[in-house]
Amino acid sequence: MKIKFVFALLAAALSLAACSAAATPVPTPTPDPFILQGQAVFNARCATCHALVPDTIIIGPSLNGIATRAETRVAGQDAEEYITLSILRPGDYVVEGFNNVMITNLAKEVTSEDMNALVAFLMTLK
Ligand code: HEC
């Protein structure tokens, strides 16, 4: 009886710990599974055209520092909005010196969770 009670407490404590871990803000040295999921989406869908090291053009511009740059791109859009729109409607704002050749059907091809993870990953690239 007593052991069961301790076990229930332990299980409750563990699930609480899991909840608070998920709510922790992003930039931590420990890899966040959601960010890693976003990085995997990036590697599968974006890395063919975008490098993450500075000043390296593949087909698109390097996304090094995109979370910082994104804030300055379009008046009225914060970094997260700009990054999301850059993926969903890349033709809205075309980076100077580049052509609008980005795929536009990503929203139909990946789950919204993958999409959110991808944006969360890009938001770590300060
Ligand atoms: C076929 C090549 C190609 C692929 C694949 C591609 N992009 Fe792009 N991307 C570009 C080009 C070219 C530009 C610059 C022109 C423009 O702004 O649309 C760009 C621009 C961007 C920008 C704006 C950068 C800035 O400095 O403002 C973001 C953010 C971006 N891409 C994210 C992504 C993400 C995330 C993916 C994967 C889902 C992706 N791209 C896939 C070619 C690509």
C-alpha cells in the first residue's frame, strides 16, 4: 500500500518534470528535441539551397544569423513571422540579388508540427 503511494508520487513528479522541461525557453546548450526535429526538417528540405555557415551561398543566402536579420527585413513583421512567411510565401519578400526560386508547397508537404519545429530551429540561429 505504502509503496504504491510512493510510486504514484514519483510518477506524478516525473510527469511534472517533463512538462516544465517542454516549457523551457529555447537557447540552452542541451539539445531540445523539438529543435532537433526542426533541424532534421531543415537538413531534409532546405540544406540543398541554404548553408548555415556565414557568407556561403548555395542557391539561396546563408541562413546564419537569420533570427537576428529577420527582425529587420519587413516593417511590422517580427522575426518569427518573417521566417514563417519566407517559407510559406517566399515571393512576398525576395532577398536582394536572388531570384524567387524557393519551393512554395512546403505547407502541404510537412506536418504543422514539423513546420513549427523548423521555425523554432531557425529562431535559434541568432
Ligand atoms: C531551391 C532552393 C531553395 C530551397 C530548397 C529553399 N530555399 Fe530558402 N531561399 C532560396 C532563395 C534563392 C532565397 C532568396 C530569394 C527569396 O528571398 O526568396 C531564399 C530565401 C530564404 C529566406 C529569407 C532569407 C533572408 O535573409 O531574408 C529564408 C528564411 C529561407 N529561404 C528559408 C528556407 C527554408 C526554411 C527552407 C526549407 C523549408 C528553404 N528556404 C528552402 C532558395 C531556396
